[in-house]
Amino acid sequence: MLELDLTARLGNFALEAKFSCETTGIVALFGRSGAGKTSVVNMLAGLTRPHRGRIAVNGTVLFDSARGIDLPPERRRLGYVFQEGRLFPHMSVRRNLSYGYTRIPAAERSIGFEHVTDLLGLADLLGRRPGDLSGGEKQRVALGRALLANPRLLLMDEPLAALDQPRKEEVLPFIERLRDTLALPIVYVSHSMAEIVRLADTLVLLSEGRVEAVGTIEDLTSRLDLRPLTGRYEAGAVIRAEVVGQDEAFGLTELRFAGGGLWVPRVEAPIGTELRIRVRARDVALARERPRGVSILNMVPCRVEDIGAEAGPQVDLRLNAGGAALWARITRRSLAKLQIVPGARVYALIKAVAIDRTSLGRGAGRFLAGPAEGNLEE
């Protein structure tokens, strides 16, 4: 369990953040620039001292102003990966990796050197120096160095922010591998919803120094009231689905979720793999009747649950697809023309090509969706 109750004033910025959540998997701190994400992580790490509050990780109290407890950073046993690798330029990759590892008593080393180098694909880099590494390689080494300190919790503050998209795609699978193979809690800071959908299990939404909501990715992204925090342009729902088939001829993967099924561009994953899928509201059109003679493969029957009250020519609608939440963004003209009201039955039309690799994340464990009929175009 991760427990935080923090109050601090940093210049003109006031932080009053309180939340608790399980430390299983990845806990993501999400919010706009200046929301207080890095401040919270720095207080966790002991780099910044709150004026008042309490921090505890799985029962170990790191800070408690009422009891006079304030463990120094080196005694908190937290690994920290920054935006930049912050590697020692005069040391080889091997020596960078060994820096924290050799300072941990052998009896306390639950993560071994070879295990980390294999996990992060670093074996071929050990003799090189940071100046000879790409940005993605530097971040993998920084991640390995943090892991080899055998932390009780790993902090990652925008670790991909300084990388271009190809380098991000290089590092992301390694972070997924850590999440899936190591029993190590991770707090991950990001302003990229695509990263969070792909990686995180729990989402903490921050705004202007306050925690506005804590919950699963699926729950928080389905709420219209949180749209200003999750981002309107990229807003959408996250649903859990299972790989149930592969169309080799056309390069598509068939997914099944609680409310039906979806075709998406091919996903290299075995049958039965659980995925999280992000379906953006702007990629969902609506029809009152099932269309014929159209190119869209995904036609999911839904019920309209809620209609946004925002002003302007566009409106967001929350849909119920057999228990799974979807969003759609349409014009107010279409809303009036189709006479859509709460409770109306509609079809959500989702282009397969709108669900790309950045919209998919691997879930934890195995998810078996129940049967659904008539939701996939033949």
C-alpha cells in the first residue's frame, strides 16, 4: 500500500495531495504541466521535504511530521529514473550499473546483475561509455542502475519525455517487461495518456497541487466529469479485451470484450492475451440503425448513458456497450438530427485503423470476455 498525505508550499505553488492505493503494478501520476507530479515524486524520494504530512510504502513510514520521522534519501531505498539518464560519463555501462549494486549487502540483493542486464538487453553495452549510447540505451542503463540498487519502490519521472518516438518505442517494451516479471511497485509520472494506457494499472489524477481522482484506468477514463483533466482532444475510453483470433490474410486481430468485439491492426500476441484498448471519442461515429455497405468493420450496439453539457458545436456522449464504457464525439447538429437522448440505442462505429499501437496496452493476467453476438461485421 502506498499512502501519501502531503502539504507544502513551493514558492507560489501550494501542494495538498492525499491518496492511498495498492502498489501492485504501475501507479501513474497524470496531470498537466505544473500539476505537482514531480513535486510529489521528489517528496517520496526525500529530495524535497513537505511542511506537513505522512508517507508510507507497504507499512514502512518514510516521513511523518507528527512523529518526527524523515528518513534521508539513501535510507528510503527508492530507485529514481529521471527524464535524463544522469549516468556517470567517465564510467563504463558496467560500472554505472554496479554503482548502487555494490553498496547493497549481498543478503539484501533480491535482483541480480545478470538478471537485470538480460531483462533490459544491456549485455552488449557493458563495455561502452554513456557518450557512445543512444538516448534509448542511456535510459535503459539508467533504469538498470536504479533496479540494481534493489529498491522497495521504483520512481520514474517522465522517463521518455526527452526521447523521440522511435526511441520511446524502443524503451517501452522493457518497462512492460519489468512490470510483468518483477514484483516491484512502480510510480510512473507522465503527461502522455498513451504511455499510461499502455503501462499503468492505477491512475492518480493531479491538478493544481491536488489529487482529483484515484482509480483504475478504465474507470477514470470513462468519466465525463474528468474530461478536463484527462484531456479533451485525446479523450476516450479504455476497455479490457482478449485476443480471440488472427486474420492472417488481411493482417488483423480479432478482440472480444464485455460488450462485443473489435477488429484492429495485427497485434503480435497469443490467443487469450488480455489487452487494454484506448478508443478515442473523436474516432467513434454513431448510427441509429446498423449501416450496410460501409468500410467500417466495428459496429458495436450501445445505449447512451450521458450527454455532455459543454457549449460549442461538438458534444461528447458516454455509451454503455454491454457494461463497457465508450465515448463518442459528434456535432450538436448530428445529435439533433438523429434525435439522440439519454437511453437511446445506437451503434458505435469505430474504424479498425484508428486503434494503432499507441492505443494498446497489455493487461495483467488473463481476461475472458463473455459471449456477444452481432457486434462484429461479417
